[in-house]
Amino acid sequence: MKSICIKATGFRRIIVALLAIMICIMPYAVSSADGTPAFVDDAGLCSEDEVQEINTRLDGLCNKYNMKFAIVTVDDMGYKSPMVFSDDYYDEHFINDYPDGVVFMVCMGTRDMYLSTAGYGITAFTDAGISAFNDRVAEYLSAGDYYEAFDEFVSLADDYVTKALEGNPYDVDNLPKEPFDFFGSLIIALVAGLLFGIVYVCNLKSKLKSVGYSKGATSYVAPGSFKLADSRDIYLYSTVSKTARPKDTGSSSGYRGGSSTHRSSSGHSHGGGGRKF
Amino acid sequence: MSDIIEYKCPQCGGSIEFDSGTQKMKCPYCDAEFEIEALKQFDEDIKNTEGNDMTWDSAMGAEWTAEDREKVTVLVCDNCGGEVVGDATMAASSCPYCDSPIIVKGAIGGELKPDYVIPFKLDKKAAIEGLKKHFMGKKLLPKAFKDENHLEEIKGVYVPFWLFSASSNANVRYKATKLHTWSDSNYIYTQKKFFSCYRSGSIAFENIPEDGSSKMPDDLMESLEPFYFKDAVDFQTAYLSGYLADKYDVAEEECVDRANLRIKQSTEQEFAGTVKGYSSVVAEDSNISFEHAEAKYALYPVWLLNTTWNGQKFVFAMNGQTGKFVGDLPMDKSLRNKYFLLSSGIAAAVVMLVQFLLWMI
């Protein structure tokens, strides 16, 4: 009896210990049933505080939209393509609890970034929207500003879903706003100002000048004296020049926006897109 | 084939040969092909538009009568040597060119007497008003220049003009082009078709004024144009009273070239109005022959103000018939810089704001 008690106590201890370890290892597993936190930084790109903060914000979004927003960073994808790796990651960890969601994958080994979408995520993140997202975030990743990249993901994801819920998801003709390019605009403004100043002052200068030879003597043509007696137009020759036509880009001709989807190995439908950074 | 004519290629100027394959004339240098008939006509048109026959009958030239000589005196300026003609009763006056006093030299000599005169239609008051208006709205005009000007010194001067009238026959040849563009999936093609357009007809010019005074800048006088001959009357010495008149010292023959050039320009321009349906029309050559061409001598009314400012001479003139005011003005460089900085700054700020607003939308 005693031994059983001891055994039982030991078992309980083990359970408690295991639980304690689990809680220590995954302190931020707030909303995932299988315990995977929203932000898994296997590549170690952010500090602990940063990871915690981003997790909190991702979970906030999760509660707000009842959709999963996840980030995963890895050093290598184990011979999988970015698409397959990201799709599988989402299917494995989140799809059962959150059929709607998006995962942002960053692989440092191959310098790949990929956004995999599922359910309503496919609607909110159109192909054009994903492409715009990738371009924007790749700038941060390339510069090594990883926290800023993930911070941007959180803000953009919020923005994308809000837009989609309004019935107007970001797409080909409705892309998210680039941040205001202050210096670029300033250069344009200065050049335009300079040109305007030159034209304006030249105009003022020309007002000072009123003397010049007159061309012809049109004011002195005797009224009604002009008579045409003969006229003949002869075609002589012609020249043909050709200039290359600007090539139609895919987006302007056939592409009409929306989201394209594919099926992952587990049979779930995903959207997505990625690039190198 | 006795009459073999060598044609020149209208495109490159090379000698053209007959191409038996296409039954056309072909330029061996630039590969252009031509219809034989077109080349024949083109050659004819070139011959028709070569050379000019622009000779003038000189002015009839009545001389001053004895009666006139009593009423008119010649005044001479000690400073610049300018000779002007004035009413015999005229009191001491100053030179319209350099503002120095002028003195009576004596009676008028054997020069030609003007055939016509356009009497002053606008008085000194109007001239001063005209000058004030001329200064208005000129943002870069130095303030001191406006204030320091002696408006009162503006003088009415009869300026001698040769008036050229001619009726003429003209043949003009234009090079005209038509553009046609089309495209396939890879290229945009632009075809430029060249035409030779021949026009012939008649046109007459009446009383083109050419300034006959060497003291008057020719460009200043042409800027005063047009003068309307309808107001001209036969010259009488009475019109001189109160005004000075310049004597011509540029002979009619010396003004002919300028008159001919203006007639040629205007003729080509008038006939060009009948070359329609082309994207560009340029006069290549023209032949003008006068049927009846004569020059007259007339005095036209001009209000004149000569000033110097910062060591630079400025001349202002007003057409005494129409009130047209001309004369180049000095520029205030610091004002120019100020306006440049100000306008550039405002424009830059506006462009910046517009960019920001566009980004906001």
C-alpha cells in the first residue's frame, strides 16, 4: 500500500515536473491547442523580450479575428521547398483549431521568405497582396532588421484582414500604401520648384523686352490681293521607322488579381507566395 | 529616248536611274523609288521656283519748293551731329537722340521732300501715359529706374520711312510630310510620306515701312509696327509745327533688301495656308517677280525718349498713330534673385504638399 502510495506520489511529481517543464519551455502557448506558440524563432533572430512581445501581439490578432497569425524562423527547411515547408507547418500545428490563418516563414539558410495562407487567409492575402507584402518585408530582412520585419508583418496582417473584412482586400489595383517617401518627394519638389522658378523668372525677364525685328510683312498684304492660280502636290517618297513596342507585362494583360491556391500534402487548400531576401 | 534627262534624287541628291524590274526610277544610293511622272513634275517645279525678279521703281521724289524752304529749317546737334528738320518758327530745342541743345543750321537743301505724312494722332500727354503704362507690371524693373526717368523729355519726332508697295507673282515650293502610324505585336511603325507641293499665284503688298534714318534703330522701328497708311495725307510743312522731323540718310536702295526679305517671308507664309492636310509644311524655295513695285517717302509719327541709366542707353518709342509702346527695360538682378527664390520655394512647397495629398488618398 505504502509503496503504491509512494509510486503514486512519484508519478504525480513526475507529472507536475513535466508540466512545469512544459510551462517553462512554452510559456507563450496561449492559443494553440498543440502548444505551438504563434512565433517560433528557431533561427534565433530576436531577443526573448522581442519574441514575447510579438507573440502577445499575434495572439491579440488571433483573438480579434479568430484567425491564426503565425511566424516561424528556421535555419533550414529540411529539403522542402518554402511552400511545402510553410504549408506543412501550418497544417501540422494550426489547421485543426484555426482553419483560417496565415503563417510567415523565414529560412535563414536559403534566405527564403514565404507566406502561406489558409481559409479566410487566402481571401485576405491575394497574390498581389502577398507580393506587395513580401517586397515590403524583404527590405527589412535583407537589412538584418528582423524585429522590424516581424513587427511589419503584425501591422500589415492586421491591415490586410481589416481590408478584407470591409469587402475590399488588397489586390492588383488596390495595393497597400507604401510609406511616404519623404526624401524622394523632396527631391522631386525641389527639382520642380527650380524649374518653375526658372520658367517664372524667364517669363518676367521676357516682359522687359519689347524690341525685335518683325518677321514678314503680313500686316501690309493688300486685302483680297492673294490669288492662287495653280497648285500641285506630288508624292515623292516615304520612309518607315519602327520602334519596339513596350512589352505587355503579365499584370496588365491577363492577370486579374485574386488568390491562386494549391493543395498541400495533407490535402488542405493553401494560398501563398515567397521570395528571396 | 532622245531626251534623256538626269534627275536628282529628292531624298539624297544622287543621280537616279531607271529600274527595269519595277518600271520606276530608283536611286542607287538610298534605294528610294519614284514614279517617272512625279519626278518630271518635281523637276519642273524646281525650275519654276528658282530665282527672283524683285526690282523697284525708285521714289518719284518731289523736291522742297522755295515756299517750303522758307518754312522749314535744318537744325543740327553739336553733340551727336544729328540733323533734324523743324518748323522755321521753332524756338530752341534739344536733340531727340542725345538731349543736347540743337542750333539752327540754315535752310533745307536739295533733298527729297516727303510724299506723305501720318500726322500725330496722340499727344505728349498720351505718350507720357504710355510710358507709365510701359513700366507697369514689370516686376523686375529697378524701382529707381522708374523714379529717375524724365518723362517730360519725351519728344515727338517724324521719322522718315520708305514705303514699299508691290504686286507680285509668286511660285512657291514646299516640302510637306504626312505621318501614318500602325503597329503589330512587336513594333510601332511610323511612315513618313514626303510630298513636294507647288503653289503659284499673285499677292500684293502695300506700304511696307522701312526706316530711312540711321539714327533710329531698325529693330525699334519695326517693333512699332504696324503703321496704317489710311491716315496718311499729302505732306505739308504745316504738320511739322511743334515737332521735329528727321531727314532720311539711308537711301531707298539700302532698304530694298530688307523689304524684299519681308515680302518673301510673308508670301511663303500666305501660300503655305493653302497647303493643307499635312503634318509639317516647310517652304523650300520661292520665286517672286514684281509686276508693279514702287517706293514712296513718308514721315511717320513717333514719340521718342532717350535715357541713360547706370551708363547704359535706353530708347523708348511710341507709335504716334496707334499708341503701341516699345523699348527694352533694364533688369534688377537682386529683384530677379528674390523672385526666383520665392517662386521656386512656393512651387516646391506646393509640389511637396500635392505629393503628400496624393499619397494620403
